[in-house]
Amino acid sequence: MRKPYTEQQIAKTKEGIVSAARELYDEIGYEAINLLRLSKKTSLSRPSIYNYYHSKEDIFLDILLDEYASFGSDLHDKLTKEKYDSVALGDTIAAVCLSHENLLKMVACYENSICDCASAQFLSNYKKNWQRCFYNPLLESLRFQFPKEGDGKLTEFIYVFLSLMHSFYPALTVKPGLREDGEKFIRRTIRLAVKDIDASEVEA
């Protein structure tokens, strides 16, 4: 009788599936990906993939979570080293956003579809880990920048920021050749959101 897979073996197989999905995403785009193509890319049968993920949306929840985790980590690193005035803080957040363009694209184009079509089990796990790897580091960073503000105002900023993120990728791509204008829009928008946290400037 075959021995049960270890947690390490399961994790390694899931990493292989996620890696294959990322490669296909770069090659053919999100819409064209299906489990048949993934099975060919991984040498796993479709029934075997179902042992680990119920759908392509479940796979992309893991990819989306990885992207948010990297984004949250970079924001935390940048925003807890020194205090900025509101303009510099907005520009720093914008610069980190622009260095994570793949996340901006996924948020703008696919996040709603992924979350709407994912299984309840994977979505619950995603939300829990999203809080840990993105929301909490960002809230901690804002507490560092605004030590006198309560969490209510900081939480409000986070959800405004998340809403704004859906417009960032289109701003960069909607007008070919005008990317610089899109970047200016992102910086200006984030600056305004930051200024709304506290009317007084953060000491540099």
C-alpha cells in the first residue's frame, strides 16, 4: 500500500502547480488557462491536480496571496525605516506599488473573478492569510508613521487604498505612450489619501 504523502511532498507538489500556472499566465494569459493545460505543463493528470486544488481560481488565490505577501513585506520595509512627511510617504507607497505591477494587473483584471469563483475552503484560507501577510504589516507600518492616530483612521486608509489599487493598472496602460501620466496619477492619488489620515504633516 502506498504511504500517505508527507506535508513536505504535498507542499512541493502544490509549488509545482503554482509555478506552472505562473508560467502559463505569462505565456497565454489568465483567461486561456485551464486544468488541461496545467496538467500538460506539470505532467500531473487533471484528477491528480484536483487532489490539491479544486479549480484554477483556487490556484490563483495562492498566486494572489504570494503577490500580496511580497507587496506587504516591501511596504513594511520601506515605511518602518524612517518617518516621512505626507508627500514623501505618498511617493514612497506609490514607488512600491509601481514595483509590483503584476499585482496591480491581477487586482484590476482578475481579483474579483478569482475570489468569486474560488471554493469556500480556499477562499477562507486566503482571507485569513491575506490579513496576516498584507493587512497586518501595512497597519503596523502606518502605526509607525502615524503614532498618534487610532487604528480606525488607519484602517479607513487601508480600505481606501485597496479600492484605489483597482484603478492603478488601467492608469498605466489605458493610454499607450502615456505611462508617465499614469504614474503621476498614482502618486497624486496616494498623496491625497495619505493627507486624509491626519491634517498635520508627519515629521520627517
